[in-house]
Amino acid sequence: MKAIIETGGKQYSVEVGKEIYIEKIDVEPNKEVVFDKVLMINNVFGNPYVGGSKVIGKVIKHGKKRKINIIHFRPKKNFFRKQGHRQPYTKVKITKIG
């Protein structure tokens, strides 16, 4: 069973047993999370969402991705600026689609 869900402003293709990395959500590890914004289940598309359907997952852990370096440089102006950023994420394992 396949589905497409929307969370954190992004869309993810999920299956039962698949582990996905999503934008950080405020749910404790080893707790269930319910995604009710389901765009598709088994080639049945909603307008925009499929009514009465939900995807249930289990939060495995929270963390941060690797550091991204942002560099601003203007030649001949003696200007150089370096900045870094680490995006937080939540790892979720999909347990049920229905």
C-alpha cells in the first residue's frame, strides 16, 4: 500500500515499514504521530486531500543534518562572509496506512 502525505510544506511518498526524514515536529520519540493530510492512497487522488484517510507513524529520533556552509564573496571589495546552518529533522517509521 502506497500513499503520498504532506507535512512541513513538503510531500513524501510513503509505504508501510519505510523510514522517512521530515521537518522537525514536537512529538516525543517512541510515540505515534498521525498524518491526516493524505494526497493519494493506492492511486486514489483527493481534491486536495483524500477524505477520511490517515497515515500513522512512529517517531524514532530527532536530530540535525550535516552543516551547510553559506559563503558571500564580492571580488575587489574586500568582502567575505561565512555562515553555517544545520537543519533539524525527525525520523519517522510508517506503521499503518488507512
